[in-house]
Amino acid sequence: MIDYKHYITINPDIRFGKPIIIGTRITVFDVLNLFANGITIDEIILDFPELNETQIKACLSYAADREHKIQIGS
């Protein structure tokens, strides 16, 4: 799994503190939403040429890590 910490950051002054891809204003949610709507990595890069495949996969890694850490209240 990609170490997303090299690609994803949270800055309260950018996009209301949502996780973003470093050096952009593109949120992890933006990328995940594109995937959820059937957009491929290549199509995302066409729409956002400032991104690369590793950054996009880092968004998936971030989401997987968050999902893994979710705990149900006891």
C-alpha cells in the first residue's frame, strides 16, 4: 500500500481542512467521487493533468486506512 502521508495533507486554510493532495486544492473526496462515478485513473489525469497515478492511488490508500481505523462503539 502506498504511504499516503507523502501525498496527502490537511491544512485548515485550504478547502475547509479537508484532506487534499499536496501542492493542489484537489481533495481526496474529489478523487474518490470520480472513482465512484466510474472515471478511470487515466481519465482523472486527463481532467487534472497536475495529478499522477501515484497521487491518485494515495487517495485510495488514505480511504482504506481511514476505513480500517473506524471502530463501532461498544
